[in-house]
Amino acid sequence: MKNFAIEQKDIIFLDIETSSLRPDADILEIGGLITDSELKIKESFNYLIKPKDITKSDPKSLKIIGFSEDKWKDAKDLEEVLKILYHKFKDKIFAGWINHFDWARLEKAFFDIGLDDPFDYRKIDIFSMAVSRFGIKNLGDKETLSKICKTLSIERGKSHQALSDAYASYKVFLKIINYDQEEVNKETTENLKIEAYTDGGAINNPGKAAISCVIKIKDQIKKFSQEIGVATNNQAEYLAIIFCLEKIKHLIGKEKSKNSIIIINTDSQVVGGQIQGKFKILEENLFKYFIKFHNLKLDFKEIQINIIPREKNLADALVKKVLFHKFSTLI
């Protein structure tokens, strides 16, 4: 991906969910991603916020965001969250989908607790960029983010959840700024298609763990496996995919990676589903692996994730060999 930078500023892709569409509505969720100047994710955050007066909320809004007392039982006070985020947000560029809605409410919330607007004065509205670049029919439709994700073949997580919406906006933004270059590549560059199988497993979960991958590049087959210490099954599955992508980059080089389509076959319903955007990442310790996968994904033209039966996973035997024969292999 080409470097993208606004004076080397970090960018925050941010979304909030509120108790209604009114300007004085309670903020009930804040989520987002912080990227560096090359748009690689540095960290993510997501906070559920205690409502000040739930009786003043719009029932439709609460239903849309999935509000329930049980889900929000561990929510934090808004002031506490804003003080945590203030330093994260300071002097960073705010990017979002129809971002005036979110920014206006956050600016007021910071003002109400005696803090100034922490963001850089420049803002990026991804909705306006998408309309300008691609056009969207029926702009009265409130599900325009879902619509543009479908148009651009972007996997969409659950809508109206702050972190999920922020991540979807981020992916749309990447598509927009890379769109012209992708069109040129379609016409001038032959894409290298690589198929790979990955597997990861742990004894006792968590326990001794191993990862493996089988990589098919044209008429060559490469096999790799190694122990990774103590981990859970899901951690091992993520690390196996990351391990595989790093091996592919090493085998074909950085330049060829940019024009490569990688097909990853995994038998993990959980990890495969999370990467595809079908499942929410509920275990906090997995999100760092998801971010690492995503940052690696930017080095390739395209990565496809297929979920396959375990008996068809060519990497399964390699993991078992490491775990149960008590030695690592590197072929």
C-alpha cells in the first residue's frame, strides 16, 4: 500500500452510539481504532457508557444498538472514559462515517467536564469521500455504511456497534484511497495466487501449543511448523495465520506480495468467523492478534479466508506431529 500521511499525524477512526438522535442524547458506546501515518493499526478501544437517564431514550435507538441492562452492567461513567480517551485523542485526526454527528456530541461532552476539543482541527468524513468517489443511490437510507461495504465487497461486522462500525469505516477509507491504484493493477499486473492451509492447537487449552502451515506457490509446496509455548487454541489459530503470511512474504518478497492474492484455509470456526466479520471478538486477548493480522493484510493485494473441515486441512497433521511427538519441524 502506498504511504498515506497528513504531516505524519495519527488518525482515529471513531464511532459512537447514542440513546437517541437528539443533540442532548446520552452517549452509550465509544469505540475506534488508532492508526499510524501509514494507516497500520496501533491500538483499538471500546467502552460501554452508563446512561444518565435511560427514561429519556428513544426505544428504537436502544433496540438498534442492542442495549440491555445486563450487557451494560459493567459500563463506565462517561467522564471517566473521556478522561482516559482525552490523551489518546490529543492532536490526532478524527475520521468517521458522517462524522459531524459523533464529533459534535464528543466536543460537547468534553466541554461539559472542562476539557477542550482534543482532536486536530482537520476532520475526515468518510461518507462524503465515498459519495464523491462511488456515489450511493437512495441517500435517505440510514444503512449507507452497510450499503457501501456491500458495494465494495467489504466484510461487514454487526452494525451499530461502535468498534465494528469504526472498523468498517476504516476499511472503506482504505478502499477509497487505494481504488485508483487497484484499477491500474488490474490492467497492468498479473496477480500471483497462493493457496495456504493453517492450523494451531494447544494441549489442555491453554497449554503447550504449536502452529503450522502448508503453502502452495505454483508447483511448489512448502511446509512449516513450530512450538509457540503456552497458548489457547484460538490464540494458536490466529498465530498460525500470521505465521503463514510472514512465511509467504519471506518466500516471494515484499514487491510480489503487493500483487498477490492469498487464500487461507483454516478449520477454526471462531477465528475464521472473526476475520470474516461474522463473529465479534469477545476475548480481549485475541484482538491484538486480529490487529497484527490486519496490518499484515495491508502488505498483500487480497486475502481470502475459507473455513474448511478439519479432515481437509493439510496443516493439521503437522501441528499434531509437533504436539504429540515432542519436537518441531521446519521443512
